[in-house]
Amino acid sequence: MAWAVPASLAFGASWSPFVLKRVASAAVLLPVFLLIVVKAPAFVFSALVVVASAAALWELTRLFVQHERPVDAWLGIVAGTVVTASFAASRMLDPAALPSLTLAVAVGLVLAAPVWRGTPSIEATANTLLAVLYVGWLLGYAILLHQSSSLGAELVLFLVGVTWVGETCAYLVGSSIGRHRLAPVISPKKTLEGAVAQVVASVLTAAVLGAWLLPSCSMAAMLAGGALLGVVGQVGDLAESAIKRSVGTKDTGGLIPGHGGILDRIDSLLFNLPAFYYFTLLAGCR
């Protein structure tokens, strides 16, 4: 989910306390995020991503524990956070070398957990691996994208801007004129109309941000990148919805007033990050 403007606000309804919380949170956090991406040293951005990874891992494993789903919580949090942090050192080696090695070690530890746990449990191992891969590995690509070239900051801003504008449009269109359900079993409120709006808005936003932030990249590449982010981002959103639906909860946490938890805010970015990173390699946008 994005820092979306609620449909009630967009169409002139009253400012409820919930709406005020969402707007206030976005007004405070977005400038800080932009400042870190654009002005702060690279290690500050990497530290922000690692902290976000640890918080999201804590939310996900806590969700499993609260709903009595087996998981090696602390192992998942520590292993996943270390996997994310390993991306920060990848500049010194082949970009994928250290993260891949760290992931292999983390997976080995998770698979060996039944030895010291004393009780073999496929579900606990599967849930722990899910946390490490879904959050720890995928979020690490934010660091890799940011330090991938001299345009790293611009690429991050492009990805985040396209993703969040697309999600906002999907929310507004879906909640106002959406009639056909996209995935009623997983996320009853998502509609086909909203999904189409997200792709269209993502492509249009990519055209604007691409011309501004990435003038050296071709417009065709930027439009294709926008379409990719508009589609893959929805897959990421649905993936988190499936996890929450499986345990019967709406949000993964309440850390951000009016927005839920960290994982709720980065769900679409998790899939978009590796997809866009490899897209930029193929498209030569460096």
C-alpha cells in the first residue's frame, strides 16, 4: 500500500481523524525519506533500509506468533536483517556475490533449526524461510539499486514515485467506481477498475518522472518500466494480502499512524525492487 490519499478526502468528504493521521504521517515521513535518498550519504540510506527490514521482519514474525503459526521468530528476524545488510557491502564485490552467500548461509541455518529446536516442523521452517526471502532478500535490492550507479538516487525516486502514485490512483478509482473484484478471496476491496487505473497511472507517472529524473534513458524504456512497476507492484500487494488473509488480520502493525505497519507500506515495493533493478540492467538505464 502507498501513502495513498483516501477517496473520502479526494472527493471532498470531511477530514476524519483517520484521514488526518494518514495525511500527517505522510507530511512528516515523505520529506525525511526524500532528504535521505537525495542528500544523505549512501550509508544512511542503507541503514534506513536495514532498519525497515528489521521492523518488517518483526511485524511478520509477530503476526505468525500472535495467530499461533509456528515460526522461529528471532532466527527469521536476525537472518533476514543480515541478508538485507549484506547488500550494503556488495559494492566491494560482484553485486550479487555477498548477498547470495549470506542468503545461502541463512537458509542453511533455518533448515538446521529443528536440530536445536528439538521438534521437526515443516511449517515453522517454511514460515521462517518466507520471512527471510520475502522481506530480507527482496528489500535488499533497494540498497543495490541505490548504489548501482551514479543515477542510484534518481532510480530509487523513480521507482517509489511510480509505485506510490499508481497505488493511490488504484485506491481512488477502485473505491469510487470499482465494480468488478480482482481477487475477492485474497483482497475483496481490490477491483479490476483499480488495477487498470494503477497501470495507466504508473505509465503516465513514469513518463513525467523519467523525463525529469532520468533524461539519459529513452522514453520507451521509461514507459515500459512504468508498466512493469504497475503490474508487478500489484502482485506484491496481493502477496501481502494473501499472508494477512491466511491469519485473519487487516494490518501487520500500527507503527505508522493511519497507515498500519512498515510491511503494509512496502508490500508493493518488495516485488518492484528486484524487478526494476534487473529491468534497468537490460534497458541500460545507468
